[in-house]
Amino acid sequence: MEDKLKLMIPGPTPVPEQVLLAMAKHPIGHRSPEFSEIMAEVNENLKWLHQTKNDVLTVTASGTGVMEAGIINFLSAGDRVLVGSNGKFGDRWGKISTAFGLEVDTITAEWGKPLDPEQFREKLEADTEKQIKAVIVTHSETSTGVLNDLETINRYVKDHGEALIIVDAVTSLGAVNVPIDEWGLDVVGSGSQKGYMIPPGLGFVSVSPKAWEAYKTATLPKFYLDLGTYKKSTAKNSNPFTPPVNLVIALQTALGMMKREGLESIFSRHQRLMEATRAAVKALSLPLFGSDEYASPAATAVIPTSVESEQIRSVMKKRYNIALAGGQDNYKGKIFRIGHLGFVSEQDILTVIGALEATLQELGHQSMTPGAGIAAAASVFAKS
Amino acid sequence: MEDKLKLMIPGPTPVPEQVLLAMAKHPIGHRSPEFSEIMAEVNENLKWLHQTKNDVLTVTASGTGVMEAGIINFLSAGDRVLVGSNGKFGDRWGKISTAFGLEVDTITAEWGKPLDPEQFREKLEADTEKQIKAVIVTHSETSTGVLNDLETINRYVKDHGEALIIVDAVTSLGAVNVPIDEWGLDVVGSGSQKGYMIPPGLGFVSVSPKAWEAYKTATLPKFYLDLGTYKKSTAKNSNPFTPPVNLVIALQTALGMMKREGLESIFSRHQRLMEATRAAVKALSLPLFGSDEYASPAATAVIPTSVESEQIRSVMKKRYNIALAGGQDNYKGKIFRIGHLGFVSEQDILTVIGALEATLQELGHQSMTPGAGIAAAASVFAKS
């Protein structure tokens, strides 16, 4: 059956009908007063979503593009940076730093495990000469479904006093609490196809006054990703370069929906969906890839043993028209990931768990009690 | 009246209904076989549109982003480049080159006048030590409606033998003949919201084997805009970073429309619309900003003397719901520009000229014969 796809991957995430229809309107001029009004509303609502008074800048780029902007605007070649890496995206920020001639010191953890904040504390405390100019941390590591302890790591960065904290919040912003001003996060990057409930194509980055101070002396070359020009334009509700006007109008609609739902409700919904998904997967005797303690609100990674991961994905897709994500890099073919990020409801989780049960029955997964997945998810919903 | 806007600016340009509706479909996963099939078709049709066997790479960025990619991937700090500048965009490529530490030698012409190919010849012939590594030329200068003589300039670059030619074809590709393989153009950048008939958000760049040779030794830092990674992904009909899937699906639809219309028809349509617009403007006794000989198929710039340019734009917008572009930088408030790029037909030109006549009557423009604009446009259409 056509047009029945359910997209349960951690990005692109599902998009509400009202957002799709807003996006399908004929484009308007990006220098018109009408567009400037839209930008004004969007800019205000982005600050609300980011819980910040800092600038929140919108760039036509993927999450990687905007994270690159978040790194190169505040540093100079040879600067030392501390990069946390426990998955594909942490790895990538290290690669960007290296490509731009930064001196990269990496703190790693195994895929599926969280970064250890104590290792950050040690490195930062040992740096009495304040050589570390920035600490780059991925909050929600999408490749593994692990949520790193940003709050604690950030506290050690604050104790250091000198280093900026640069955060990849691509799959955490709009899903779990990231109180930028309360925690004092300097640079926070995110992407449209995640918690924002719109298609890919826009990246967002919030920048603190401390980061703007660093910008003044940072010498890495930049033009398209020079955030100083975005700051100036944003203050005038404009853009330095032609923005994807249809996506911006989609964003306006989606931010309106998010405001009506409210931040607390959005966060508790994600928490509930994650708990229900994890409870159901466990009840179906499938091993979770990471522990509950560090579970990401964006995606749940599962590492099946008695059934092939790719077989599960294949039946889920072909028979039930549900797209799940596979593993990346070394975990390709070994894990699958259920996205529960953005425009996802209890209804969707029951659907995906029901289909997962049916798939496991079809594939002859022995150790499961039929119906146990839905029962476990329902029990989470009953409690909260 | 709402929803009656006619967008007659040189980008964003009008978007066909079937493209808008394709774009409004629910996103699919960017790593799915279905999306890979779409990419395969899009990649093949992009080569058709570019008249090339070279790689044509798609980047999530504005035209500026993709032009930056076209410059920084093939050069190293200190390299000498020759930049042609006779408008806002030529200026910008010079600024990018400077920001990345290139040694910039600029050939300028007044705004509204074309670049003089002889000046390129002289500089290139004098460079017997082959210090010039690239020549950067804007084909259609959108800010002034001038089409530079790319064919002749390129011939001198070919005589030089060493330098790459890097072309801003943002508002010429898909509007006027840019035969990449026939002319041997090394790097050609363009943007989705122009001749492509889709909203902004995607940039395109074609890269010749000679440019890939230069890539191997080029040392400017890059990651998000590193075209080598796009080349690898494109060969597998994939993307290095999450692409704006809805825009790619819009592109698939638009390229299908373009193939059905055919390249020759597209070019002759743009030529006809440009000629009709210019004939009408002249017939209404409004001075054109540039000469017919170098008129761009993307936009016609008008520099009115007896009526205020911004008054014309204001009445056109408020009374007739037609958006015209204003001037940029020094020509802000002095010129207006009529876009006739992409999804624009004879019908649209008659509409805009009719409204322009009505506007001029309302504003008391003395020297015009009522009806002369439509008569002149119709006479161009009657002949071709």
C-alpha cells in the first residue's frame, strides 16, 4: 500500500500535516516585509525553545554544517580543544576540529556507553595554564541512543573558567531539558529534522556573549558560516543569504505547535515514549544497546541476538511499512534504532511495538511472550 | 486579496503547483533504497541540465555556500586568483577569496556594464609564470541584470592553460546556454531557487577532472563543504550529511518538467521573455539599466528617472500584488528589477507589464503612450 510509511527513525522525523501544508505554499520574497515579520516571530520562538536570551541563529545547512559553524567561529588554528566522543557524531566533531588545524584531545567511551564526566574534570583541572579553549560535547548521541551527562561535564567546564562549552544538541533540543541560560552553555547546535518537527535543511546555533568575545579574536577562515554576519542580519529579522523560505514558514508553524504544547509537556512526552519503548523492548526479550540511566529521548537502540537486526528492519519495512534506523559504522547490521523524536505520540509507539511483536513472531523469536511488548508499553502509559 | 502574490523577482522564483505538492509529501528516510532511487534519477537529470559528464554535486546551502565550496576546494592560502566583479555577486566571490587568504586580483566594471574580456586576456597573457590558479566569473550578475561574456573570458582562460575557471551560474544555469563540457568549464555553481523552479535551500556545483586534480593538493580547511566527500556519496546516490529530502523530491519533479520542456525550449523561452520585457519597458519610456547586448535572461533592471523606483515597486505590490526586486547596495532605491527566471511564462510577462502600465498611469508618468508596453511585448511574442 502506498503512502502508509511510518517514519520511526531519529531524523528525518515525522512532520505534522499543518506544517507540510504551510511549507507547500508558494514562496514569498526573502527581503519582503511579510517575510521579515515571519522571521521576527520565528526568532522570538527559537529563543523560547532554547530557553535563552542569547542569539539563536538560523543557517541553511545540515546539523553538521551548523556544528562546524559552532566550532570554527570561536577558535584559531592550533587552539587546543577537548572533544567527547562515544559515537558517530562525537567522532565527527573531532574530525572537523582536526580538519581546521585545532589541537584535538579526545575523551572517548565505548559506543553504547556514556562519556565519563570525571575524565573531563581531570583534564580540565590539570590545565592550569588554561590552554583548553573549548570543550565539545554531544548531548544525545544519535548513533547509539545514549544521553551524555552534559550538566555535570558543563559544571567542570565552568570550574575551568576559560574554555567555551560547545554542545551538539541536535537530537536533544526540543526533546529533553537543555536550559541554555541556566547552565550557561556557550554554543548549542541543532537541526530542523529532529525535535523541531520540520524537514531537514535548517540548522540552528545559539551563541553566548562569552562566545562572541572569543569570536573577536578567532582567526579560522569563514564566510558562508561566519556567524557574525548571521548575528547582524538576525537582529534585523533578516538573513545574510537567501534562506529556504518554505522551510522557515514550516518552522513558524511548527514552533507555534510547540508553544501550544508547552516545553514541560514536550519533555515529559519524550520521556514517556522513551520509557514505554524501552519497557516494551525488554518485555520482548530483546537486549537494549545502552543502559536506562543514560537513555536518549530521541532514539532507543536495540542489539538483538537471536534474530538478525537487518531481518527485523526488513520485515518491519516491507510488511508493516515502518521505517526503523540501522546501526552506523561498526554497528551497521548489528543494531537497530527506534526513533521517538519530534512529532511522535503514544499512538505511534503502540503501532511500532505492535508491529515489532508481529515481526518477531514471524521471524520465530522464541523467548518472547506474545503481547508482552504492548502490555509493557501500556503499563508505562497507565502510570504517567 | 490574500494568496494572489505574483513573485517576479530573480529568486526565490515561482514554483509550479506539482512541485509544491511533491514537496509537501511526508519525508522519507535519507538512507532508504527509495530515496537512493530518487537521488539516482536526480543525479542523472542534473548532468543533463548541466550538459556535462562531470560530477554535479548537491549541497544543502544557499548559492553563496556552494560558490564558497567551488572556490575553497581547489585552492590553497596564498594562491593568486583573478576575480571579475561588476555587481554584488562578483564582489562577494572576491570577499570569500580574501576571507580564505587567497591573493585576489580583481577586474571590475561599473554596475550595469559587462566585464571586458580583453582585461582578462591581458592579465592572463602577462602571467607567463602561471601564478594565476583560478579565474572566478559571475555569468549572470543578478544585481544588475547583466550577462557577462563567459564564452570569451573562458577562451582566454583556456589559452592560459593552467588556471581553473570557476563560474557563478546561479541565475544563468537553466535559463541560457551554459555548455559545460563543450566550453570546458571547471567549476560551475548554481542554486535551487532560480532556473530550477524549486524553493531555496539547495546549491549545485559541477566539477571537472582538472578541478579534481587541483583538489588533491589544495589545502584550505574544509569539512562540511569538502566536495570530495560529496563526490564519493554522489557516486553511490547517497549524501554525506542529511539532505533536505523534501526539496530533493521537489527537485525530482521540477527536473522532470524541465526535461519534458527541453533545454532548447527553456532557453528560447527565457530569451523571449527577456526581449518582451525589455521592449515593453522601452516602449513605456523607462530607461533600462544595462544595454540589450549584455542582457541577462534572469532579470531586467530598470532605472526610472521621472518616477521614484520605490514608488513603482510599492504600487505594484500593494495594488497589484506583484513583487519586483529593488536595487542592492549603491543602487538601493534607484533601480527595480523584474525577474523572468524559471517558472515564468508569456502570461506572467503580460501581467507584469499590464500592471506596470497601470502603476505608471497612477503615478502620473507623463512620457508614456498608454498601452504601448503591452503592444511592444505582444509584438515580440508575435514574432517568436
